[in-house]
Amino acid sequence: MKVVEFVNIHRAYKKGFDVLKGVTFSIEPGEVVGLLGKNGAGKTTLIRIAMGMLEAQQGEVRIFGMDPREKPIEVKRRIGYVSEDQILPPFLRVGEVIDMHRGLFPDWDNDMALRLSERFGLSPRERIRSLSKGQARQVALLCAVSHKPELLLLDEPAGGLDPAARREFLETSIQLLNEAGSTILFSSHHLTDVERMAGRVVMIHEGSILVDSDMDALHEDYTLALIPRVNGATTKKIIAHEDCLSVRERSDAMHAVFRLDPSRTAAVLERDLGVTGVNCRNVALEDMFIELVEGQE
Amino acid sequence: MLIVVDPHSGVPVYRQIMDQVKFHVATGLLKPGEELPSTRALSSEMGINPMTISKAYSFLERDGVVERRPGRPLVVKAHEGGALKDRKIEQLRESFAPTVRMVKQLGINENEAIRILIDMLSSASAGDTDRERENEK
């Protein structure tokens, strides 16, 4: 059974301003999916729809086969959720927040909560308001994972954290994956983190899915071609090619992304567009993201 | 563990892991019979998706670099016959590939390229003897 299913999700905040314009994808058990997109692309909206915090105006969402708006308790019990703007009650002590969560989840694993608390160096007497941003996020993570959720929804969980705290967060999530076999959907602007953690990438641009691909395939079967502005190739001609996903005008060259490996891309450029001597290469996720997103405008 | 992952390289993480294990086997840093860390341990330690590690490990097994015995950790396979030499040569060929492309791109004559390589090799071994002399002092 699929853990998450989005079918043709639409959502607008005001008339004529659509945040999500028909998003469809699903997630199998144990998958780790990185959700990418510029600010305002609709990532948070989508995650909130999965949590049942927002309603889709059109389309269907199923979490463990259930509608999160119809069965909020059954669904939330099996989910762990952390977001950048999540607010814990500032006047409570760390221990009280943890106790509160323990009471909510029948499957709470006390050992795990203790282990994480020790690892993060959290003291139960301390008040939430006196914690640093990183420590507060660690409390939120501890509360989100200690019931060993089947699904972890992380909305920019490492936003605003320093590199060491981010890595710690990443390692804890991976540990949960190892121990509980959880499925993870997470959004992040730290594409190096996504590269380490995700097995699959879904890129959203202006409310629609731009790319949905296995992470390794994105490296091996997608190519960035740096095409010199000579011998008559135009952006129009390049983008018209069926395997071309985006083209971007740069000072002295055009940057095009092809859904082919580098040698096939070079062959296609030569055969179909008559351009030779093109530098075709596999690139890191961050570069790929920028080329794809900026090449759409 | 002796593996570092560079998320900026554009090379898939599973490939980076494979390449580094193969390199360490070829140099002898990882010896036959030596155990590799478990998928879990390595993934937690490196903050990397465990599926990625499993993928790297199963490709290493397919390539005959490591072997899996039921219920035991993955170990480096014994080098049968000339296997170690073959691995060293494979490593070298791979590292020459970009050089070969460069030679072609620059339009340098093959004999000249070979001469440069021989020069560089002999000055590198001269450097080694200098260092040995230094050490003896």
C-alpha cells in the first residue's frame, strides 16, 4: 500500500492565485523523498495538505489510504511532523513538552526519547523560551520521532540551523529510518542534505511538478549542456527538442538540461541541431535545480 | 571508515562509495577478509540514506570486490590469481580517462604526451629517493 498519495491537488489562497495546480505523485513505504522548489513554489502547502492542516480545493490526498481530514487522529498518530515555523509553548519546560507528547502517542518509545535527549544534551528543567533555535528544533524532532512514526513529514526542518546542528538532525532522521523503516517526505533548501538523504527528488515549480526522479538517475541520466553561442543554435530550437527540459541564456553560452546521459546528449546536439564541441556533463543536485528552475522563466 | 562523500561532485553518492572502496582495495589499505561496516552503521555515521549504501555494496559484490556470507558482515574478497594487479590497472585506466580526453582536446601529439608522462614519472621517483635520503639523515 502507498504511504502517501496526492492526486491532482489544487489549492489557491485567493481567487486566481493558485499555489498548487494539479500535483500528482505517490510515495511507497520506506522511500525518502526530497521535495524541492523555490520559496512560494507550494512545498509547505503540499506538506500541510498531507498533515490535514489544509484542505485541497480539488483532488485527493490519501495518507495510509485514509483522508487526513476525515480521520485526523488515526492519521496523525502514525505521522511525525517538524516544520521550520513550528512553535512549542514557550512557557513550558522541555520535560513537560515531552510528557505532553508521550501522553498523545500510545506507541511512545521512552528509551528512544531518553537517548535522543542525551544525544542532544537537552535538560528537562529548561524552559522552551530560553532554548536556542537549534535546541528548540531538537525538542521538536525528539517529539516527532519518539513514537516511531511510519511517516515523517519534515518541512524545511533544518532551516536556520548551523551546519553541525543540521548534520545532527540529518543523522537522527537517518537513524529513525534505519530503526523503524519510516517513510520520509522532506523539503529543504540545503540541497547537499537532500543529496545525502533522499532516494528520490520531486521538484515543484509554480505549483506543478517539474521533475520527479530517482536521485541517482537525476545524476546519471540528466545532462547539463553548455552550448556556445555559435553556428546558429537558438534557445527556441533547443527547447523544441523532446528531451530538452530547460534552456537558460548566459553571457556567452546557453545552458540546456537534457533528459539523456552526457554522451547521448552530445550525439543528439550534433545530429539534430548541428552543434559540435558542446561540454556535456553530469552535475550536482544544486546546479541541476538552478538550471531547471531558472530555465523555465 | 575511509569514505568521504562530496555532494558537489555530480557523481551519484553510491558511485562515490563504490569508487573509494575499490581504490582502497587496490592500494591494499583494505585487505582481503577485512570487514566493511554494516549498511546501518555507515549510513548513520555518514548521514546517508541506507538504500544508497546497500546499492553501493551490492554493486561491489557484483563486481567481485567484496563477498557476502550469510549472517556475517561483508568482507573484501580474496584476490585470486592476478586479481589485485587487475584492480590496480583498472584504477589507473579510470584515472587516465580524463587525461586522454584532455590530450585529444588540446591536440597534443600522442608521443609527446607519453614523453611527458615518462618525465613526470621519473621526476616523481627522483623525489622519492630524495625523501628516502632525507629520512636516513
